[in-house]
Amino acid sequence: MFALLAGLLVAACGQSFDPTGPCTTDGSASGAYPELEAAVPTSLGGSPPGDLDSGRACTAAGLGTLASHGVTEFRFAGATWERGSDSGTSLAIFTDPDGPALQPEWVAEFYEAGARAASKVDSVAASEYSIDDTAKGRRIDVINDESYQTIVVFERNGQVAIALVANAIRRVQTKEAHEADVRTAVDSFGVPVTGESG
């Protein structure tokens, strides 16, 4: 499993997860929030994901830096394509059911903090990333245990979209090949619906 990226998708999974009751524990399950799962791309390079599930987080560990922005619960859905032990892609959607509305900058901060706190991380760099002709997102690049790992966070159709790409350096051999995978992952979310400001 591409441990850093997968581990950052959600901090923990509750053993007795009830998606309909009050949030007292973090958790995820297939079909927990179908409307969120429907917003996640289910094809990457023509292939379906190995896993698709959804869940929520409300504990201090799950919320991380989002708590400092007044977020008390967030919900997410994610699809994962694994390509070996250190390579893969996850595409996810984050939202806050009760407000304040999640901002891409907050979610990028959440991921950057998690990356900086992870073990075996050699470097973490944040930068801007062009999503399309008009929209920009936030990008976090990590070198983690001989793996290129990139997280791109951006707004898509009123939600916060995340593309997470990990490639073992021995697999892709060049940074250009990794960059192509990042572009494919971001583009898989498609064009925004008419009227989105970006």
C-alpha cells in the first residue's frame, strides 16, 4: 500500500461505524454516503478502482488542522487504484455537512501537516498547480521512502477534490512520468459544471 497517501486520506476507521447517527468516531465503509461516492471518478486510464468507499471524521486525530478552522466533522469519499506496494492513485471528495464550508486551502494544510509529521519523509514542498485554464489548486510534493508522492487539492463543483499519486522511483524512473500520472489523476475529475467560479 502507498502508505503515506493512503494513511492521510482518513486518520482512522471506526470499528462500529454508523453513517446516520451522531458522529462519535471516525470511520468509512462502502456505500456509507452514496451521493459523495457518486461524485468521485470511477475510471482512471480506463480502469475501475480497486476500492470505493466513504466515511467521516470528527475526532481530534481525524480532524487534524481542520479543527482550527471551526470544522467539527468532515465527510469524504475516495476511490483507489493500487499499482504495487509503493505506487497508486487515490481520488477523493471532501465536504462538511454542517459548515463552515470546507476551503481547499484548509484541506491542503491538513495534508501538508500530515506529510510533515510522517516518518521516512525526506522532503515536503508546497506550490500552486494549474487545474485548467482558469482554476488553480494547491500541490504538496513529498519524497517518501524512495517514492514520489503528490497531493493536489482543488475546488470542483462546490466540493473539495483531492488527487493523490504515489510512484515508486524504481517504477517510473523519471519525474516526468510521475508528472504525467498527476495530470491524468487531476483531469479525471473532468470539467467543472457550468457556473462554477473555480
